[in-house]
Amino acid sequence: LRFRGRLATSWEVFEEAFFYINRSASIPGVGPARAEEVVDFLRKAKKDNKVSDPRLKACLDNIREIAVIPPREFLVTKGEKDPKNSKKEIELKVHVKAPARVKLTLTAVDQDLFKNLTQLLGETYFTSFL
């Protein structure tokens, strides 16, 4: 195997943001929503030319693509010191059930993305997980 140095002639820079679907939150005008419903709601808002807040409009215009990432289950194993015997290590196993996520591909970094999206999804959408 011989490696050859190459120079990139083009590249694409983009930013990705993710958030979990919050089934316990009620989206204004929609109510509790599944992943596909949240994605449809965001796509519809993106197409809507009646968004009055310029920051929200800029935020939505910055979103290039919206996709659903399905829920997943996985096992995490971690070694921790035994609280009864610090020289001994115990193995902890945690079964994780992660809900579906929404993936947003952005044209540029948006520090206020989630702050702006709360105007659509509700003030507590990103903070009220049960």
C-alpha cells in the first residue's frame, strides 16, 4: 500500500444539530407529537412565508435539511469503584432506550437555534423531558 498526497479541490462545510423528540411536551397548535409529525411541522414552518420574527425566519432559512433518526436501544457498560471497597471495581450495566431524534443540517452555525425553535415548539420543549 502506497500513500499519495492529494490536495482537495473542493469541499462542503455544514453544521448539524440534533434534538430528541419530547413526547411529553405539547407543541402549540399540534399537541404531543411523534418524530414524523415534528419534522412535518418544522418543514411546514420553513415553507411558511408568514413568519413574522426575523430571527426565527433567519433560523428556519438556515436549515438545509430535516430528518428523523429512529429510536434506539443499547447497553452501556462502565467500571466504577466499589463504594464498600475502593480497591475493587464493579461493573455497571445500563440499558438505554433513546427516543427518536430530529437531525437538522444547517448552512451555518446558529448559536440561537434552539432558542428560536422554542417559538414554534413551545418554551419548554427542550427542557421538560419526563
